[in-house]
Amino acid sequence: MNWGTKIVITFISFAAIIITMVVISMKQDISLVATDYYKQELAYQDQINRQQHALGLGDQVTFEFNQNEHKFFINSDLNTKGEIHFYRPSDAKKDRIIPFEITAGSTQFISTEGMDLGLWRVKLLWVEGEKEAYIEKTIII
């Protein structure tokens, strides 16, 4: 085999590898954090205000995860309603948004049975009076 044949084989092999990598890259599923992340970024100051309001309320609304019972508990000293968003960073298709309404002094639980094991971000958004409040925690199921 002469030098010319070896160079042609090398170029063809290189082109085949590049084409294979492009095909594999095109088939990958790319999940964005949110489909409307530009809009969310522009409204980020509102999110900071919600978090500050939640901190100002103290422990009037709390939530915790009990891994043994596979339940998520929301406790409230206020009459509140809102939504809890179970966000799965690795797969947006598994996200769940569950509305809730709690009367003062009560507890509501949400089962996590059937949810995949691993890392979840739990985002609690509720309305207290005229203002919205927001808390976020990371849990491992």
C-alpha cells in the first residue's frame, strides 16, 4: 500500500467518524430548564421578592419530606392556597405541578409514590394576603 492510499483511507475514516458524531448528536434529547426561561429571567426580581416575603413570614408555612413514608408535608398557620412543583432536573417530562389549599393550623400531605428515585427540586408557591411567597428545597427520593 502506498502513501496516497493511506492518506485517502485516513480522510475517509475521519469523515466517517465526524458524520457518525453528527448523527449521534442530532438524536440527543436536549431538555431545557424551562421552555420560557427568557421570560422567567426578565421576571427574576419578582421571584426574589417572593422569596423575601416567604422569609418575612417565618415558620407560618413550612414543608418537609419524610423519606420513610414517601410523603411530602405542608404545614400552615395561615389560610393559604398555591401550588407545589416537583421539578426533575434530569427529565422535564417527569415534572409534576399539584395545587393545594390549606386552612390555618392544618397539614396537607402529598404522596411521592411512583416518582422516580433521585434528585428533585420542590418549589412551593402560595398566596398570602395580596402577596405571593416562594420557597424551594432540594430532596432526594
